Amino acid sequence: MAVTLLDLSGFKCPLPVLKTRKALRGLGAGEQLEVRCTDPLAAIDIPNLIRETGDQILSQHQGDRQLIFLIAKGAGAPAA
């Protein structure tokens, strides 16, 4: 399965989370998105976004001055 790469290096809050949300809307269920960020607040903001959207973080780690998230698109939003 192909992974879509979203490089948000250099973007500051709130752009990483807004661009991640937009990218996830364009994916089908089960597709994966790799997000790379340099903004330290993304470590909080992106997991919060994923809880809201019902998608899943498969992995999260820090690379060379980057936060890297691998996200799987879920089937839909969680029940309220």
C-alpha cells in the first residue's frame, strides 16, 4: 500500500494540524499518511486531531529535528 507523504517542515501552529486534516479528508479508509513536522506543538496537536477524526496513529517518533507520524485513515468519525 502506498503511503502519502506530507512534509510540513517549517510550518508553525496551527498550519500543521490544519494541513493534516485537509490531507486526511482526501484519503480513503485504510490509506496511510506520513506527516513530517518541525513544530514541537505538533506532538500535541496532531494526536488531538486524530482523536477527533477517528483515524489512527500507527507510529510516532522523532527523527532528525522532525516529528514523524504515520496515520491510517479510519472508516469515519467516532460516535459522539
